[in-house]
Amino acid sequence: MKRGLTFMATLAAAAALSACGDKTQTLQSGVKVDSQAFQGTGMPYAVQGWKQGDKASWEQQVKNRAQQTQNEYTKVN
């Protein structure tokens, strides 16, 4: 009986400590997330009319998107 209780306690302690072995999770994509949004990602896929690094064209594209495609009141049923 005592032996079984010791075994169960050891098994519980091992299970509790197994969570301490987690590896650190890092971003593997290589994309810099600390730059301004209007700076772009350097990828060639962008909306027509938007120039990467131009804050004014970024703000205009965001404004157009909000008014034309994300505004439910302007959509025609």
C-alpha cells in the first residue's frame, strides 16, 4: 500500500514538472513587426495606388477601404 502511494506521488510529481519543459516560441517568418504600418512589408503584393513608405497614400487607402468595402450602410442590397 505504501509502495503504491509512493509510486503515485512520484508519477504525479513527474506529470506536474513535465510542463516546465516548454520551449520558447519565436516568430520564424522574419517579418519586422516594429515598423510603422505604412512602411509596408517589402512584398510586391499591394493595392493599386498605394506606395510603400508613403504615409499619405496609406491613410487614403485605409479611408477608401473603410468607406467603400467595410461600411455596411453604403452597400446596396
